[in-house]
Amino acid sequence: MDNHFEEDLKKAREFHGHLCSGIILGVRIARAGLNYLGIEEPAKNKDFIVFIETDRCLTDAVQAVTGCSLGKRRLKWIDYGKMGASFIDMNTQKGIRIVVNAQNNPSKGEDALSFWKQFTDEELFKFEPVSVNIRKEDLPGKPTKSVKCENCHEKVMDGRDIIKNGMVLCKSCANGAYYEIEN
């Protein structure tokens, strides 16, 4: 583990609220991804995006270490339910996908930090060089397009609208919403 580990771990623990295996592994994945891209200080580099594959603890660690967030449009959540992330150079659209490949977990009551420190990154993770086609609408920056849904009249940004039966619709009007409006 590199010399950033303790500082990164502290930052991730404070952001998440407690220390657990997901935070420890997320910190290590984040630093490995940054190292692959040649980024020493992520706060000074805005030319990378992280695709995260889980909505669990690991994501908070990756966000805390990299500074990437959904609101900055530099953290993209792909709901695969996997403990993995891809770190992509926006200039080349190439990078590395890193997935937890550990065969064991700390036993109940065992110190997670001590447990995970005994393994190298190569023992814990699977590394895959990847390329990602990042659409213009998905890049950081101001919205590229803004339209109004012809059904609910709500604003839809960045090409998330759908043309259905000749109408410009938001995804919830076109395909059904995750919520139900109560009267």
C-alpha cells in the first residue's frame, strides 16, 4: 500500500461515518485506479471519470479519495451490484476496471483493517484494461441539452428524454416512474 493510504482511509471513514471492509477496499481500489492513470493528487486533476458498480460502502470511499461525485458528473453509477470501479481518462476514454476478487473475508470480530492489510492489491483485485465510449451528454460541464416533457412539463437535461409516439417525454412518463404520486 502506498503512502496515501492512512490519509485516504481517514478521509473515507469521516465521509462514510465508520470503518468497514467496503471502505478499506474502496480506498485501495481508488488509489490503484488513480495510480494506473498516473494521478498523484486527484484534487488537481479533473480529466478522469469513475464508473462505480455498487451503491454500497465502497462507493463512498472511492468518492472521498478521488473527489469524483455524481453532482460533478465525474462519478457514474452503473447498478451491477459488484464491488468494482473503472477509472477512465477522459482524453483517451481508456482506463482500468478494478473488481474485488478476494476469496475470504474477515471473520466476525476480526479487525478488518489488519485482515485486509495482509494482502497485496494483486491478491485482492482483478485488473482489466478497458475503454468506455463516453457520450458528450455524460461529460462534466453545463447541460448540453434541455427539453420539457410534453406530458408532465418537467425539464429533462442531457439527452435523457425519450421520443415515444412522436412526443418528447421524460423517462418516468415514457416507461413508468419509481415513485407513485399520492393524492
